[in-house]
Amino acid sequence: MFKCKPDYEEAQKMMDAFWDNEDAGRPFVHMTYPRPGAEPFPAKEYPSLEARWLDVEYRTEEAAHYMENTVFVAEAMPVVMPNLGPEILSAWAGCPYVYGEGTTWTEPCVSDWETDGDKAVIDMKHPLFAKLEEFTRLLLERGKDSFITGLTDFHPGGDHLAALRDPQALAADLLERPELVKAKLKSSYPEYFAAYDHFLDILLAAGMPIASWLPLTAKKSMYIPSNDFSCMISAQMFEEFFLDGIAEECRKYDRSVYHLDGPGAIRHLDALLAIPELDAVQWVPGAGREDIAQWIGLFRKVLSAGKSVIAYPKDVGELRLLMDALPARGLFLQMWGGVKDADEAMDLMRIIEKWPRNKL
């Protein structure tokens, strides 16, 4: 189906087993390495960072070059996300947008929920909405029969409100203006779902499996609920303000994986695992905390709740540590940084194929 992934159909069957938390006999695996002899893609000069970010024609060809010069091993999928930055949703709602070297960000557009809140509404006629649609369609055309075009990084819910208002101001609002925050959260989800459905329909009409910035593919719909703002608040506040919205997202998508980002988010894990429709958890420990040994208990907790989990071993030593501690069922391994060549990939797969029948 895809030239960049000749074994796509087999890999998708394994991906379905990951979503269903089934035992496939070994963990699910994402590994990539450069295709031998690949040439670097020609660089291009721009008058500004904004011009570079918005040159979607060049970025489409750059992404296609990477896909076509990469080998995707096991369940690794050739997914290109049309990326205009992690706060694009809030830009569509009126926040000024700033273009950086490697990312983008917004400046707040709400000084007071009572006076400004009803103006901060997602506008599907915004120029950057049109630009993302253009980017998506260019990728679909260029990648036809070659690679998968995914959904962008939306960041709805609490992170959207934090971008509209400013994270510190929002934290104060939870104490001082709780009803206004709840009202804005409630009204923001239908706006987001309309935007999500717009791009979902484009991908489905093109015959795409659905993926995003995590290259986990699903046949109908999927997404990655998250709330990085939650590291700033207590478990009680998280459950009072944000848990219902995340649960609503999980019900919306056919497949869902929660992005649990950093030790400050761990206090919310029990509440998240209680969401019946949540399929999986992606754990990102943060810089300086990557040593996988300290997170075995967290992986066990997720797996024990009947959810699948993504882990990022950086070498053979960490891989063997996981082998000794965790079952294959529900475990997705992404080798941090990829591997250098086919020989290394084959060596790692030989180890993984011998995964013991561990029990929790």
C-alpha cells in the first residue's frame, strides 16, 4: 500500500493488537535507520523564520525525501505530520504567533475571560488554517502510495486555555475565576472537534490510516490527548477542571494514547487510567530523567490497568532490563534515536523476538 512501508498490512495488524492490548508474542517495535547511500536534502535560505515555516512546498519535498530515504522496521510507520507548531489551535483563536528556529509559540490574547473570552474562538477561515489545509493536501498528493500523511499537533483543552490566557494567569484563574474557566473549556471542545473532524475527513477521503506526531496508525480515528499545563496543578484541580474534557476526547476518537509528560504529571495517572476509552499511555520523563530503570513501576501500573504503554529504551542494556521486568503484551518499544543500520536493527529484533513470557 505504501512504497516506504512494503509490509504495511502486516504492521497494521500488529498496530491493531497494540491498541487492543493483545499479546502478539513480542513487544511492538518502532525502529528506523537511514537508507544506504541517501543524499542530504538541499538546504534553502529564507529572509525570515516565518517564511521558512510557511514554505509548505519545500517542506513537503523535504519530508518526502526523508521518508523515501528511511527504512521503517517492524511496526514503524512512515508518517509525516503537517507541522505548523504545537499551539496552532490557539493561533486560529486569535493568539499572535511567533516563529522560532525549531518550534513556534503563541502570545496570550485573553486579558480577562469576561471581556475577551468570547472573542478567542477558533476561526476555520484563519489564514493559518488555510495554510495547514494546503500543507496537508500537498503531502497527500506527494505521498500518494508512498507514505502516510497525518494530523497536526492540536493541543486542545487545558493547554489551549493556557496559551490563550498565559499558564501562570490560568493557574490563578482556577482559584479566582473557576466558573469562567470551566465555561471556556466547555465551549472550546466543540470548536476543536469541528477542526479535528475537518482534517480527519480529508485524510479518510484520501484513504489514509490516521496518525499524528506519534506515528501510531489507526483505521478510523486516533489522537493523543494531553495536558502539559497539568504539571502546575494538584490532582484535585486536574480532576475538577480537566479530566472530563480528556475523557470526552477519548470517547471522540476510535483510538487514543495519553501524552504523560514529566514527573509532575504522574500524580494524575490514576485518574487517567480510570478512563475506560483510553487505550494507551506515552510516558516522556523529561531531560535528565531518561534512565528507564526508575520508571519500571510506572510501566507496570499502566499495563496492570489494561492499557498499552510506550517506552523509549536507549540501548541494549535498557532493552534487557525491560525484558526482565515487563510482559510483551501492551508494550511498545521505540529505540531512542533510532538505529544506525540494518545489522543493528536485526540484532535488536533477534533479542526482542526472544522476549520471555513475563507476567505482571
